[in-house]
Amino acid sequence: MSYQIAVLAGDGIGPEVMAEARKVLKATEERFALSIEYSEYDVGGAAIDKHGCPLPDATLKGCEASDAILFGSVGGPKWEHLAPNDQPERGALLPLRGHFELFCNMRPAKLHAGLEHMSPLRSDISSRGFDVLCVRELTSGIYFGKPKGRQGEGEDEQAFDTMRYSRKEIRRIAKIAFETAQGRRKKVTSVDKANVLACSVLWREVVEDVAKDFPDVELEHIYIDNATMQLLRRPDEFDVMLCSNLFGDIISDEIAMLTGSMGLLSSISMNSSGFGLYEPAGGSAPDIAGQGIANPVAQILSAALLLRHSLKQEQAATAIEAAVGKALSDGYLTGELLASDQRHQAKSTSEMGDYIAQLI
Amino acid sequence: MSYQIAVLAGDGIGPEVMAEARKVLKATEERFALSIEYSEYDVGGAAIDKHGCPLPDATLKGCEASDAILFGSVGGPKWEHLAPNDQPERGALLPLRGHFELFCNMRPAKLHAGLEHMSPLRSDISSRGFDVLCVRELTSGIYFGKPKGRQGEGEDEQAFDTMRYSRKEIRRIAKIAFETAQGRRKKVTSVDKANVLACSVLWREVVEDVAKDFPDVELEHIYIDNATMQLLRRPDEFDVMLCSNLFGDIISDEIAMLTGSMGLLSSISMNSSGFGLYEPAGGSAPDIAGQGIANPVAQILSAALLLRHSLKQEQAATAIEAAVGKALSDGYLTGELLASDQRHQAKSTSEMGDYIAQLI
Ligand SMILES: CC(C)[C@H](C(=O)O)[C@@H](O)C(=O)O
Ligand SMILES: CC(C)[C@H](C(=O)O)[C@@H](O)C(=O)O
């Protein structure tokens, strides 16, 4: 069996960290006798510079012909003057999500043992640890709802966006949240704003209905404003957080920052046939691009998740995760994870990749 | 000159903390020879129980006949089974905001000297202190946008909400943010999601335009997801945060929680003629209601803000704020602000009110 992976490294630190993920994938292929073919495609700002648009047809076609997409990151100051629709993030990520109907986004945020001091939370809170998974609906809600636009003139000119959810859209993402919670701590916290939004009222109804099929999973509802607060006081009490598109955008970033180590976090975006896009959660970090100091771990873990979820290569995925775990506990850390007086011990991007590949 | 204040104590701890605010107001009236008349009206769950609806006509009429509203808090488990529209929060607060066009909501969140340990943030972050003011648009956006509702049947049934902003709605709240920043640290951070929302693109345009009239104020734009994150790492770098209705709901709660002392925070909701609703930021806290342990400071500070902004009694407002400051630095604290081994020193709700009143 031979697999096809579309590699979209993108902008900023994307290409650097992708190179390390490729090293690790190569070692994994050898050890597990996998046959994987990689095709590289331009995306984001890099694609704007070369082809005039952030998601060229060739890239989309290449992804269609693949089993999964390994994505780096897109965006940077160079393209910020462009109209929102033409910018790398909106012009590449949103169409990819829409085109492949990647409705299910999962962003785990776990405080790694030994890295509690990285969390911006008070030590008595962070020392309790936490392990939260944000399950975010990714192809509907106010991101894609129609109508969206402008009308009127002068000071009366209005802009409008539509938040829209159907029962079936809510049901399919809620199901995944409950199924995933069964393999974890069996708790789903559904985030909404049912005291204001009609979409949230329907959201609650459907989530309650889905919950009936999962009597072993505890369900609680929380308003988005309160969720943002409670995560600061008692992050350890959350397990799976089920969110609509917009609320998931906010919650997933908040929990990522609560770990204080965004360079370790990956994000999965999947459709119902197992096709997915795998990417680091941290963004393109243009400020540190090209210096060889970016943390490649999130990109490497994205590759592991790709192996697990889209290629069903559980053993290979576990091997990568174990190697990453060992590297971190061996003290292999990039600079941003070290206190300033320890930074002389920082490993470079490629040292991290080499070490993890060699552990496979 | 005689003033008229509508007092809406509401549910939970509302009546208890309101009683203390009344004590302090009485002392202030005496010292500054003010003549204020108070009329009490039912609101929220209390009004549902007595009159069958959370915002009876008599309450609305009473507010119309007043110079300002001193609001306690509404809501509690007793009314949570009701349909969203009939619940105390949505059924009272939103109509009051809409009816009086209280478009401007200001929620200050300041880490009080000596109370840094209350913040859930890591001590090296909280020790730098912070003083953030959320200026939130309160009568438009997705809260009030039409259409809002449901359509279709079965699994295809959809719910929808409309986020809508006009140039003039954005302009009037942006102006207030910039004016307020001039009296503070001269920085406005405008929070949006311009990479996804048409409303946010218009929001940015108008905010940039308003900024031209305030060359002494620095303007930065930040996406809501990133704002949620950056507040955790560097809260001290924010001054005024300008937000739409929904994003302001989230940001104001996040910054309130970052202080760790919600019982000290008030919220102003004003219209363009100076009429306003003044309330504690913390909510009705039904779990501690009736025990005499709730912190009345936020309610007392709400009264001070009412004196300043709606009655233009700056001296009286400052006197209350000074008395509160002195009480806190004298170690007059309610239990939730004390470490568990210090709780035997906790002051009761009425001890706090008595002490502050006597300091006036
Ligand atoms: C770039 C942006 C459109 C995107 C989003 O809002 O979904 C990003 O913030 C994310 O979370 O992947
Ligand atoms: C009760 C609710 C409708 C309200 C809001 O969302 O505005 C509250 O959270 C607030 O911030 O005042």
C-alpha cells in the first residue's frame, strides 16, 4: 500500500519546521516499511508571490489527489496590506476547509509535565495540570453563513454576517465530541451563548439530544464569556470542549496560550471520509522565521496525527509521539521553552528534528 | 437640584449589596448636601415571581422617569428552565439596553495594589499590574441584528443570527474609546475578526477614520482570538480595548477574571444623553446569596460612577472611590479576597458598607 501526502509548507517558519517533519517521516517510513509519496505545493503568501493567489488551482488539484494534507503555516506582514479575501490566511485556509468540507477541527492543549512553568497561570493553578481538547465545528457558522456583505450608503452603510447552523451540522460535530470524550475523561462542555443567539439555542437542543446516546459521558453547557473566565481558574476541570466555529476559534487559542508552549500543539481538520489537513497551531511566526530557532515539534506531531487519522498507521504515529516525548524529557528544547538563564542550552530547529528522527 | 434614581436590586446577592450602596449614598448625600430620591422597582427573577415577567411595565416607566438606573444583578437557577427570552438576564438586561439605547458599555479591570495575588496569572506577569478598560458597543451587532430565528424542518432545520453594524454605530462607540483613552494611557486596541467577518472589515475602516481625529492616541488592531491570548501574556500592554457587542462580552469577562477580584468591578452602560445603567460586573452569585458574605464594593463603586457620569457629581463620586480605596488598604476585605488561612479576618457585607459609609 502506498500513500500520497500533499505537503503545503507555506510561509514564515513553515518551510523550516516542515523540513524537520519530513526527516522524522522518513525515519518512520523506514522503520515501519511504509511507502509514502510527497508532493509539495505552494500556498499562502508564497503562492501569492509566485502565482498571484494564495490557493492556486494546482495546489487544490494536488490536495484532491492525496490522502491527506500536511500543512505548515501561512501569512505574514508582507501580505497584510491585501484585501482580507486575498490574504494568505483567509484566502487559503478557509477555501481549503470549505472545499474538502473539513468540518471537524480538533485542537488538544495539554500542559506537559516539566513545562508547567511555561503556563501564564499562577503556579498553584498550573501545577494541577490540564488536558483540554477543543472540538470545533469548522465549515459553518458565521464563517460561511450567507448573506455576508454590505448595503446602504454614507453613515448608514451597514455590514452584515450571518451565523447559521443546521441540526445535522451540529449533530455530526457533537457526535465526534462525545465519541472522543469516551476515550478520554468522559466529559463534554458545550460552549454557546444561548442567552443571546438563536443558533446557540438550537445548538443546545441538538447537543442534549446527541448526549442521550452517550449516557457514560457527562454533559455541561457553558456560555462563551463564562468559559473564557473559568478556563483561567480551573482549566483542569475541562476535558472536551465542544464549540461552534467562532467560539472554537477563541477557545482553542485561549487553551493553547494557557499551556504557554504553542510550539508543541497541533491541529487536525477532518471531513467525514477521513481526509484531513494537519497543521501546527502556532502560526507562521514571521518574526523568528529563517533563524533556525523555531520549534518543529508541533509540525512533527501534526505528521503523527496524519499517520494516525488519515493513513490509519497507529503504530507509526505512536512511535513519533514517543520519540517527541523522549526528546522533551531528555531536555531537548528550543529556546522559547527555556528560562532566559537557560537559553544557552537551546536546541536549534534542525537539532530537534535530527534527534527526534534518530530516536525513531 | 434634586435627582431621581431608579433602584433595581434584582436577584441573588443584588438586594444585599444594594443595601450597602444605599448606606454609602446616604452618607454621600449628607456630606455633599445632595438631594436624591430613590424608587425601587422589581426586575429579573424577582419580577417574574411577582409579576410574571422579568421587566414589568412599571419598572420601565419608573426608569424612564429617573436620571439613572442603579442595577443590582439578575438571574439564578430558579429561572433557568424558562425559555431563553423569558429568563431574567435576557428578558431584563437586553430590553433595558435596547429601550434606552445604552450603546456604550465600559468595564474597567484594574489589578488593585496589594491584591495581585488574586489574579490567576503567574506572579511575574501579575506583579507588573494592569489597568484595562473595555469599551463595548452594547445595542447592535449579533445581539440585536435582524433576521434572527429558525427555518426549515427535521435535520435540515436551521437557526440563524445576523451580525450587523452601520458606520454611525461604529463611529459613535469608537469616538468614546478614543476620548476615554486621551484621559488614560493614550492607546486604543480595537478587537475584531477582520480576516473572517464583513462587519469587522467595516469596523476597522471606521475606527481608522475616527483615529485621524485623535493623533495623540495610538491605535492597534487585534483579532479576537489573538486578543484572548495576548491578555494572558502581557495584560499590562493594553489600555482601552474597543470591542463590538459579542467580542466585548468575552473580553470584558476575561479581563475581569484576570483581576481575580470580580467583586470590585463595576460596569457602566450609557446612552448619548448621559442616561445610564450602573451595575456590578460580577453577576447574581446565587450560591452565596443571603449569607451576608458578598462583596458590596462593586455595587458601591457603581453608585460612584452613577454620580459621576449621570448626575455629574464628580466630587461625590471621588469621595466614594477614595473611601473604598481606604477601606481596602485598611484590610477591610470580604472572604473571597483573602487567602484561606486569613479568612477568619473576613468582613461581612454590612461591615464593609458601614465602614465605607463612615469614611465618607
Ligand atoms: C486565519 C483564520 C481565518 C483562522 C480562523 O479564524 O479559523 C485561524 O485563526 C484559525 O483558528 O485557524
Ligand atoms: C446576560 C447576558 C445577556 C449579558 C451579555 O451577554 O451581554 C451578560 O453576559 C453581560 O455581559 O452583561
